[in-house]
Amino acid sequence: MTTAVRPPAPAPHRIPRRSGRPRRRGPASQRRLMGMLFVAPAAGYIGIFHLFPVLYGLYLSLTTYSPLDRGGPELVGFDNYAGLLNDADFHASVRVTVQFVAEVLPFAVAFALGLALLANRSTRGIGLFRAGLFLPRIVPLAAVSLVWLWLYSPDGWFNHVLGQVGLEPRTWLLDEGSALHAVAGMRIWKALGGNMVLFLAGLQAIPRALYEAATMDGANAWQRFRYVTLPGLRPVTTYVVILNIVYLAQSFAEIFILTGGGPLRSTTTTNFLIYEEAFQNNRFGTASAMAFVLFALIFVFSFMVLRRMGRNP
């Protein structure tokens, strides 16, 4: 008679004790931690000096804050924004801003493209030529405005040229009909250098094989420009147009130095009106509301340009 042998019972599962020492971080965790440490200074700077002022400005736009009021900001909701609907000075400043952008933008883009085409040639001394064209970009706008203030003065160079050809001198910055055009002329000259460099980079990024293929197909210079250069520059052109809209719509320094918003408020842009409302009239709530409306207008126009020019032809 045989006896059945029972298999041994499985040993009870024991939960391993956790060591009192903390677990080491893996390589991925260490990389994330190091990345956060490197990003922290820049993130702190952006949060403190960029994001917080924007949020605080949004809060002020909903108040009647004035530094002369000892009671502090008082919430009024959207009353400041509603008041702008009937503010004739604000409407006039928006029209002046739109006119200023419309006068400067086409010439600043077209002339810069023409200069970039000239600067893209491989000739002797081209580096010095490019540096000379870029020089207006690195000169501060305030310094440029002071130089042009002298050029537009009654004894300035422009009136001297008019006298040489037998014409009467003009009060460029004191005439309501010419003041904004004079400021626009200065702003076109100031914008050429930066726009030219961007277009030059775009031209040098277009493959030379496309021009060679177009030449072999019998395309002339205009056809190569129309069907090779312009399509190749579409992304750069979109960027240049949007960048100039953003900068021109916020024009202040040239207006402040050259005309002070005059004569008869013919050069009072929205950004200059914001300055007057905040630092002369001490109405920071209304000024903040104007600033956010200006931001909305810039965003809308930039978005329209991006949708229109960003499409494939």
C-alpha cells in the first residue's frame, strides 16, 4: 500500500521591508529637475516683470484708480470700456493710429525688400553696404527722433534743400496737414534696416536650384522674381508685416519728441493718448482700458494678416 505524498505548502508571501533611506531619483527625474532649475530664473522674470503687470493692468481697467485718490482703486466693472464707446478723443486717436500704420507699412516693407535684393548681390564691399543699411536699426528711436527734429526745423536740412531749388520753407511739424506725414517719413527710414535684414535672410534661404530651373525654362528676371522669389519670401513677408503692425501701432517716442501729439491733436496716436490719460490726467483705470482695447485691435489686425498672407497662393 503506497502513501500519497502531499506537495509542500507554499511559503507565505512576505512583503519586503522598505529601507529607511529615500529612493534615488532616476536619470529622467534628474534631468527634469535640472531643466526646471535652469528655466526657473527666466520663468520668474517673465512672471514678475511681464505677466504680473499685465494682470494688474487688467485689474486697473476695471477700476477708477488714480494715484491722487487716497481711497484706493474702486471696482466699476466694464464702465471704463463702455465709456470708450462715446469717447471722441479715443476714436480720433484710433483713426490717427490706423492712418499712421497705413502710411508707413507699405513703404517700410517694399523699400526694405528692394534694399535686400541689392544687398543680396555678391560684389566687392557688400558687407559695408549691408552694415550701412542696418545702421538705422541699431540707433535708439529717441536719438533718431532728435536728429529728425533738427532736419524738420525751420533752419534744418529739408528746408535748406527747398531753398536751393527756389521753394519756400515749410513748417513740417507745425502744420496739421503735414505733421503726421513727416513723422511717418522718419519712421519709414527707421524701419528699413531691420526689415532689410529679415528679407535678406529669407532671400539667402531660397534654394539656388529653383532659379536655375526657372532660367532653363526660359523665365526672365521679372518672372523669376514673381514666381520664385515672392513665394519663397511669403513666410518672411508675413512675419515682417505683423512685426511692423505691432511696433507701429504702439508708436510713442517719435510722437512725444517730434510733435507732442499736435498740432491740434493731428498726431495723437492711441499709445500717446494712453500716456496723457495716465500720467497727465491721473486716470489709470481709463488708460488701462484703452491699452487693452489697443491690444485687441493689434491682435485682430495681426490675425487677419496671418490668415490672409499665410495661405498658399
